Amino acid sequence: MAVFIAYKAEKTLARFWQGFPKEYFNECILIDDASGDKTFAIAQKLEGLHAYQNPVNLGYGGNLKKALRLALDHGADIIVDIHPDAEYRPSAIPAALAKIRREGCGLVLGNRFTNLGNSFKNGMYFWKIVPLLTLSLIDRLILGLKITDFHKGFRVYTKEFLEKVNFEANSTNYLFSFELIAQAAFAKIKIGEVPVETNYTGRKRGATLKNSIKYSLATFKVLALFLLAKIGIKNKIFRKQDFPNPPLKCRKK
């Protein structure tokens, strides 16, 4: 199953859906996070796409929680999470699915830095690349993962992974996805990585410098909680999940 968490994607959604490889999925769902524009109306008209809308804005993490729970409630075994604002190209999907089916990965991440030249070519800000790589190096050392890019918007999850971690306790902002990676490391879930192409243009070139600094500092808190949990000091994010998360009641609009 593919899940699209959408916010103000009215200008990119139809084109994104037209080029999306639907043949890999038995169902695709979009949850509009109270965008206030035409995103939901457009999604309702796209053939084969099941559209939902939040009555209030839940934030990036809050909307992704809802999307993952909805996918699990629909019986999904593998969930592809890709943004419909066209920042990430879906060409990485086949390789990511192969990582799960052939190598037994529970979580697969996209890597934007397989070719640094392409990162510049595809519109990533110069001032972001070195800090992102440095931050990922710190993450790699502390979490013990052989991952290059920890902070991106293309991921693939398995049902088994999501049922082993308490993702419902994660943040409702962008930190949610990094917390998921740290939870995977804590639960000793096998993580894979595949190259992913990006398309950063106009306003869709990622977070501002202020928000990037705020996010980066917040990741250190997650790393600290991870280290504390490793020595036995429990917290709600890092704990063993002995049973699946409870079902989420979500009504289609």
C-alpha cells in the first residue's frame, strides 16, 4: 500500500499521481491535513486514489501516524510513504520493495546523497548538504546504523516493524520520522537504504534555516533518550512493544 500525507499539494498532486507507478500497489490512500486549498477536492477526482481529510491540522507527524494506522487497519503488509508534492521521485520504489522482499528489511530509507552532484542539480540548498551529512554521521555513530541519509521524506515500512515500536508516542512534527528510525535501531530492526532522486524547486526546497536548526537540536534529544533506554532508563518512545498498536477509527470523507 502507498500512503500520501498531503498539505497544500494542489499544484503538484495531479501530475504526481499521473506518473506514480500504481501497478506495485493494491491500494493508495491520501490524507489531506486540513490544507485549506483544493488538495482534497483534486484527490477525490483522481481515479484509483482513496482520499481522506483531517477536520483539523494534525501536523506532519500527526498526519503520518494517522496514515500508518489507517494502512494497517486496511491490512497492509508493506507501506510506502512518499510525499505527493513531487519532492521525491517514485523511481526508488522498486528497489525499496526488493530490499524488503529479498533482504528481509523492516524499514527502507531513501538516500539523497548517493551522488552529491545530483543533490545540487536537483535543487538542494548548498548550506543544507554539509550539515545534513554531519548530522547523519552523528546519528550513524550513536544509533549504530550503516545509513547515509537519516532525514528525508521517502520511506518504506513493514507491518512487522510498525507493530514492534510505539510509533503512536512519537512527535506530531517532522521529528516523527527520525524517532521511527531510532526506534528501529532500538528494536534491532534490519534497515535498508536505496538511492532516491529529488526535485527541490521554488518554495518546495525543504525547511527554512531556522526550522532546520530547531529540528537538528531536537534530534539530539532523541539520541539522548535512545542512549538512556539502552542502559535501562525507560521512556515512552523506546520500549518493547508486546502487542500491536490499537486500531484507529478513521472515516472516509
